[in-house]
Amino acid sequence: MVDLIRSGKAPEVIRRKGAEGTLPLPVEDKIEILALLAAAPEADLREKALETLRGWDPAEVRRVMASPQTAPDVLRFAAEQLLAEREELRESLLWNPSLPAESRPLLQPKPSPKPVVVEAADEPPGPPRPAPPPQPVVQEAAKEPSGKPEAASEESTIEILAKLAAGEKIEGGAGAQVEAPPEVTKHDDALTQKDRETLIQKINNMTVVEKIKAALTGNLETRMILIRDANKIIPRAVLQSPKISDTEAESYAAAKNVSEEVLRLIASNRKFMRAYVVMRALVNNPRAPIDITMPLINRLNDRDLKGLSLNRNVPEVIRTLAIKAIKQKEEAAKPKLPTKH
């Protein structure tokens, strides 16, 4: 149905129902059709599709725009047409690996206007204010030759690393003596372009325990950088962050620039694998190990099985198993003739 509408060969009645969002299709297909019809040459059809799309459930639109399986032209339409009215789509689009590169500049936040400086009115001079008391000089614990804070920090680091290496879950307050830079903990919507430019440099200068702290308590952009860290213990800490959403986990499962260890950790995490979109992204990732994707094929729905069978990026054995699963479902759906006794 989507291909018919995309090619312009769909009957008029189908296109009208597509613009109204009433076709009996999955939500992903409905939203994709609305995006296609919003660029239709017919003005009334275009306006109806835009009206339907604006009134659609924001959570469903955000989920579709965050999925790596969404068509690039639909993501481009969202960046160009919907972002101005739906700011909540910015984060989902920004971390979607399927978004075309030419659309990414549209996601950069606009610089805030410079504050207007208002000169204060002349006031009569008042009594002189007392000078502030001198502040005591506090030496940094890291510079002390043999102080307890440094020893405590070292013990905390060893404890954190040991727990993570053993696969244990650690609390976000572990290693609380480590202070993260403000760019790490600042809310993603509040990050400026300058913050983003300096974030990578600051993370590169962090120690292992500082990176662990940032992975557990940092913001989305910090985790997106640390998930690719060469030290295997850092991505493990990222995946234990309580702040990770299904959308973010899906982007990691679909990423082609993360290590095989990260994909294995996602596959072994029950919380992540309960989300269908995460499981689907993992199966379609060509970097995912075959031994963790093969058992997941039978969990795919018919539409995604067909897409997997046509995906030339995944290993041949995965596509073959997808084709086999499709044939098995077709055989099971056929009516069985009564046997003669």
C-alpha cells in the first residue's frame, strides 16, 4: 500500500482514506503515508494529510520518527515540516541513524537572542558596603601527596570497576566524590552549540572513574559519546544508566559504530529486549553477532520478517532464516483438508 501511494498508482479513494488516516494499516505505515501525501500535488489532499498528522498522537509520531526502520524521506519531512510545531521530535530525529545528512543542520537549536542590557537609573550614593570576608583557601584533594580523599577515590574506583566487571548493577551515587563537568549533566535541551563542541574534549580528558560517573548520571549526548569508548567497562556503565529510554536503546541496537560487546549486552538485557523496537533494530543490524540474532527472528511480525528477508546488509544466513520463517507461517495459515479414515 505504501509503495503504491509512493509511486502515485494508488486509486483516489485509497489516497483520500490515507490522508484521513483511516486505512487498516499499522501506525508506522499510516504516518509514512500521511508524510507522503502531505507533499501531494493536490492542495486539498495535502492540507487534509497535514491536518491529520498534526492531530496525531504525539507519542506515536515520536516513536515512528525515532525508529531506524522509518523511511529517510519521511524523516526529512519531519525535520522540515513538523519540527517547528513539535519540538519534542528534535531528540528523536537527531539520534536516528536513518535521517539524511542534509537534514541534520535543521536540528541544530537556534541561538538565543542576546540579552538587552538596561542601564540602571542614577541613584544617590549610599553608605559604603563592607568588604566580604576573605575565603579560606581549599587545596584540591588530588594534589595532596598522601591524603585520605585520594585513597578513598582510588578504593571507590576499584570497587566500581570490580562490580561492573562482575556484571553487577551499581547505583548512580557510586563514586560521588567525582564532580562531572556541567556539560555532562546539563539537560539536553539546554545544551548550547559551544557545550557540544567542548563535551568531547572534556570526556577525552576524564579518568575511568569520571567516565563511569558520567555514564551513570550524564545526559543523552554524554552517553552517546561514551557508548563508543574503547574501554569495555565504560559502555557497560552506559547501559546501566537508569536514564536510558527505549528510544535510546533502539538507537544503540541499530548503531553500526558500536562494539560487538555493546550489542551482546543489549541482547542479554531483559528490560531492553522487552521493547519490540529494540529487538527489531538488533536483528537488522549487520554488526550484530549471528548467535544473538538468530533466536530473535521468530519474534518478528510478518511485516518485519519480509523486510528482513530483503535486507541485503544482514548476513545471508539471517535472510535465509527469515524467508524460511515466512514460508512456515504461510503453510500454517493454509486451510487443512480433512483426512479420510
